Amino acid sequence: MKKSKIVVIALIAVAVLAVVTLSVVSMVGLDREVARDDEDRIVVINLTGIIQEGQVGGFMVGGISPQLVRDRLDRVAADSSTEGVVLRVQSQGGSIAASQEIAQMIRDFEKPIVVSMADMAASGGYYISAYAQGIVAQPGTMTGSIGVISTLMDLEGLYEMLGIEVETIKSGEHKDMFSRALTEEEREIMQEISDQAYEQFITDVARGRDLSVEEVREVATGEIYLGSQALELGLVDKLGGVEEAIDLLAELNNFENPVRHDLPQPSLFDQMFGFGYQAVSLLEKALLGPELIKLDMLREGFPPDIRYQVR
């Protein structure tokens, strides 16, 4: 076995041990965080990384998925002592559908939510924040970037360089449009898709922020704004950090004694379950080798990438 494979396996073993240790520590901390009767318990949930579908989070890989957000909100909903939530968002955006699903969860959640933006909460990061009861950002937070970006790869030149001949048999004129250069008609199709996704973005921001579609459209140029600019434009409600977000949540909901509690780490089982996906992926890459991985990527192809994301 090559030395690189031994190193990867050793790192995975260390990571598993770290997850176990983290779980024990988090369970000890949970026993100390018991809400008192005279306090309004506010739980802070951290959401960090690219917004995407599928298994994210855990020990090795950061990211925000609908399943991760659902799991964390469900834990808060099950705690009758919790009065409200502050979502600490650090994200440059990502998948359109995942952003929309998370935004709907926030909109429909039974307890009030205020967003605290970190260094960046832009594009999809702003989208998932728009339905919160309020948004707080630092003066230097990068936010906004309300828009859509679409990227496609034409691999014909790469196939030619590698000596790979591709023969396509299709039913439907545009069925293979993502495996070659687009025609002018297909560029118009992609532009229409991007435009519709853009309109969906604007509409949801308008609803969430109680603004008119025209007001949102004026600032929805894809431009990034600092928190101080976003405040003037009506995209955020207050400047500050997590404590200011807690204060805003208390003000909007008449909480007399708001007390911060950070959401405890998931259980050992949940962390190990999530880590299993990542461990399998790492082992697969270590055992296959770079040549086979690249060949598999070419075989699978590169789907169109249409995102609410800063690029």
C-alpha cells in the first residue's frame, strides 16, 4: 500500500477519534445549559459554507443543506423552553433549490428567527435570510449579490486532446445541450431559465422584506453591498453582531430577559452517521487514484451549474 493511502487512512482514524471526543464534551456541556424559568431562552445556530443539497456538515466538510437546517430547527422546536432563534449565517450562497427550501423552512418555523450575518451572507446566503423576522449585519459584512449565475462546460476540446470520440444518439433536439457547445437557440433557453430564477429571487426577497418587487429589482444587480449600505437600502434592519441580533429578537417579541444558549453538538450517533459518508468518499479517492477519478468525472459529465452564488 502506498504511503499516501496509509496517511489518508490514519487521518480518517484520527478524525473518528476526534468526533467521539467532541461528542463526549458536547454532552457534558448540555447538562449545564438548563434554562431557568425566569429567562427567555434564545438559541444560536451557526450555518456556515456553501448551500447545497446532500450530506454536508459533520467533522470534515462544511456546508449548509436543507437536511442540516431541518435537523437543527427540529431540535429547537422540540425544546419547549426555547423562545426564539438567532441564525448566524456565513455563506456565499449556492444551489437555487436548496436555498429556496431553506428559506421556506425559516418562513414557516413556529418560533421567531432573526439572522446575524457574519463576514459574508450574499446571494443564496441573503436569500435564506430574507424571510427571517429581522436581519442584523456588521458594517463590513458582505451581503446582497441578488442575482443568478449560470456556467456550462464545453468538453469537446478536452475530448479531442485525450483522443476520446463521443457518439451521441438522442431523442429530442436539445437533449445533449450540456455535453457540447450551445447553439444560439440554446443560449436563449439558458437565459430564460436564469431570468426565471432571478424573478423568483426578487419575488421572495420582496415578500420576506416587505418591499415592493420594484424596490428589490433596483438593488438586485448582482452587486455586493457592505452591511452599512444594505441598511440604507432596506436589506438589513440593524448593524451589529450576535448580541445585537438577540436584542432585536427580544425587542420584536417582547422578551424581557433574553439569554443566549448555543445549540449543542449533535449526538454521537448523528455525527458518526454523517462522518461515514465522508470517510467512504475519502477511502474511495485514496484507493482509486487520480487517473480513475478523472475518468469517472468525464463519464458522469458536468451538469449545468445555475446558482444563487457569489463567483
